[in-house]
Amino acid sequence: MEKITVTLKEHSYPINIGSGLLNKPLLYMPVKAGQQAMIVTNHTLEILYLKQLYQILKKNGIKINQIVLPDGEQYKTLSTLEEILSELLKKSHNRDTTLIALGGGVIGDLTGFAASCYQRGVRFVQIPTTLLSQVDASVGGKTAINHSLGKNMIGSFYQPTSVIIDLNCLDTLSKREFSSGLAEVVKYGLALDCNFFVWLETNMKKLLEKNIDALAYCVRRCCELKAQIITIDEHENSLRSLLNLGHTFGHAIETFMSYGTWLHGEAISVGIVMASSISYEIGILSAYDLKRIKTLLLCANLPIYGPQEMTPISYFPYIMRDKKIFSGKLRLILPTSIGCADIRNDISCSIIKKSIAMNILIK
Ligand SMILES: NC(=O)c1ccc[n+]([C@@H]2O[C@H](COP(=O)([O-])OP(=O)(O)OC[C@H]3O[C@@H](n4cnc5c(N)ncnc54)[C@H](O)[C@@H]3O)[C@@H](O)[C@H]2O)c1
Ligand SMILES: [Zn+2]
């Protein structure tokens, strides 16, 4: 078992990483016998892990309820949020209740937002079950729901009380969802850690085989990197923006294509390539590094071309609503070499358009 601490002034918390942690959840949770808690999950996780978690908590005297939501990015909405809040009220949950998110990033983002709003804030625990949520979404306290006009446009910064990562949950994850998580993994290496990128180049095959040692190292390294960044810049005033590498273009793809059609990581993979192409076009990234980035994403079974349904122009309405726009200027995260990235607000529309066009396959 590994423990990483996210050190913050007011709410430091542990990220526990290991195999089989779901069997002893109370070792890592802030809930005690006699207290209330609500597990928030979806129909897929209900079959896989809910019963086990529910029964352990119940046996240990927790006043436990559960809410099982439909599965999918298209349900990360205001109306699902309302369902969670209504259930909490119906079951008379008080301010000392704890919400437990059992699922991927969709469940984590929704539950975190519900926890931040319910009675002005209650405790919440993240139990991420996808690779993407274990390496990224469950750590750092960004919570959100989508709007038809933009992804993650309504939300809050609200840190969990603890994060419990059981690597065994990845056994049941589909290959496509697993690869989706690898896009965020590649993002960490590319934006922050050259050695980790090189490690990924060497170990991608082991990761795809779900080799437990490779997985443990990979998840731990990503969480360490994220924890370091959050400690310095919790509210994304500077350094944390680097973790948005690929997301300006990726969110445009996810929103245009209707939520759930392209997986988050698939869209981010193409977004990383588009951002890297801009870097290459303006002369801050070498052709060799651009090739390495594309090769690693392809090795992870991720797409590197945008959807054919989208013209370069069709990206712009979404890009211009991006949360990274400050004083009317779009801020792009651009890799400058493997392991380094820069925040730039001086890139012309024509360069952006050209770089998008270069990464759409012509029929
Ligand atoms: N808050 C953040 O900092 C942050 C960071 C990155 C991504 N996100 C958000 O996370 C979401 C994507 O997360 P995701 O990729 O985990 O998607 P997801 O939550 O939709 O999960 C993917 C699919 O895998 C299923 N699943 C989950 N765990 C499983 C398991 N162990 N075995 C089998 N199936 C399982 C889910 O039911 C779902 O069908 C997006 O909404 C994105 O915006 C948030
Ligand atoms: Zn992401």
C-alpha cells in the first residue's frame, strides 16, 4: 500500500493506492459506526463492486444509503445532480454525512459537486474505478457537470476527504476505457516529467497487459505529480493549467460529437496532438519530439486524428468558450520538449486552424 498526501493549508488529504483496498474501506475512510454515508455509483459499478462495499460499511455500523445512477457522460448534468441532492434530503442526511463516489470520473465529478453544495458542504470520499479517474479525476478537487454549450462549465473546487485507489478494480475495465485513461497518463509525462515519458515509452506494453507492478508505479507517479501541482496551485492560477494540455481541443471534440461518443481520453489524445502541432508550427517543439508524442499515443491504442465530422472552423465556438480564456485571450498549453510545456496567449487563429487541419484525416 502506498500513501501520498495532498498538502493544502486547510484540507490536506491522503491518496491511498494498493490492491484489494475495497475489502477494507474503513481503514481509509473518515466514517465511523453510527454515522451516515451515501454511496453514489452507476448501474455498471452496481453489478461489479457496490454490494461488497455496501455490506462492509453496513456490517461496521455505518448508516449507509446508496444511489445508483444511469451510466454515461451524457448524465453528468444538472438533473442528475438534483437526483443526488433529492435522495440525500429524502433519506434525511445531515451535515455530518459523507458522500462516497464509487466509479469513474463522471461519478466522481458529480458526487464531488453534490458534496460541495449539499447543506453548504459535506465530506466526500473518492473511490475511483477507472484508470482515468485513478490517475487524474479523483485527485485535486475539481468537480463539475456539463452544459449543452460546454463541458464542465458548472462546478466548484472542492477537495475530497480521502482517495482510495484499488488497482484491482482495473481488472474489469474494458480495453477502450483503459486506453482512454492512458491519454491523461501521457499528458503527465509530456507536460511535467521527461523521465516518466521515457518510462512510458519502455513500459506501455506492460501497462496494456495490466501488469500490476507497472500499473502501481504508473498510478503512483501520476498521483505524485498531481499532488505536487495542487499543493502549489490549488485553484489553477498558474502551474495547474499545465494539466489542461490537450483539453481545449479535446473538450471541443467531446461537446461537438455529443457527450459520450468520443471518450474523454480519446478526445484529449487528439487534443494533445493538435497542441503539439501548434508547438511544432511556431518552432518551439522539434519534429522528432512531435513524432515521439504521436508514437506513444498510438502505442496506447489512442486516436491521433480528429473526427472527420468536424472542420477546423467548427472547433472555434467551443475553443472561444474555454475556461482558460482570460481578458478575452485564449491561453494554450503548448509542449516545448518532452517533459516541459508553456502557457501561451499569443497564438494566431490561422496557426490554430492550420494545426487542427493537419490532424484531421481527409476522407
Ligand atoms: N475532476 C477532474 O479533475 C477530472 C480530470 C479528468 C477527467 N475528468 C472527468 O472524468 C470523466 C471521464 O472519466 P472516466 O474516463 O473515468 O469515465 P466514466 O466515469 O464514464 O467511466 C467510464 C466507463 O467505465 C465504466 N467503469 C468504471 N469503472 C469500471 C470498472 N472498474 N470496471 C468496468 N467498468 C467500469 C463506467 O461505468 C463507464 O461506463 C469526464 O467527465 C471528465 O471530464 C475530471
Ligand atoms: Zn482530462
